[in-house]
Amino acid sequence: MATVQIYNPTVVGPEQETLTSAMQHLRESRVGILANQKQHADLILGAIADQLSVDFGVIKTVVAKKVTNGPTPSEVEDEIVEGCDWVLLGSAD
């Protein structure tokens, strides 16, 4: 079974140094963006990926959209699995 790691970007103080150090493994990794159809989701996730590129050298590769309450289409899943090391997934309003 795969392991999921979640990072909290709002950490402050000494914990922030630990988080920054832990995120160094993202350097030159390929991120996919999977946004739902909520307003501005792709804009916000794209901006996060762009900042991760500046801060950690992340490479944005796949930008895809999915239906808000539905499953991700299998062809989109395949594209993300083949072209990305990890996925930035979320929504916005």
C-alpha cells in the first residue's frame, strides 16, 4: 500500500525549518495538478505549483480537471500516473 504524506504549509516557528527541510525532496519532482470544477480551483492550484517551483524547483507537468462530485476519468488518472511524481489536488470557491 502506498504511503500518503501531508504537509501543513501554515506551520510557524522552529517547526517551519523542519517542514522546509522535509520538502527539499520535492526538488525537480514532477507535480500534476488535478482541479475540480469549482471556481478558481485551477488558478489557485497553479499558483501553488508555481510557488513550489520557485522555492523548491518543482516541475509542473500535468494540469487536469475533474467533475466536482464525480470520479477522476481513468484516462486522466493514467496521464497523471505516467507523467507525475505526485499530485496537487484540491478545490476552491
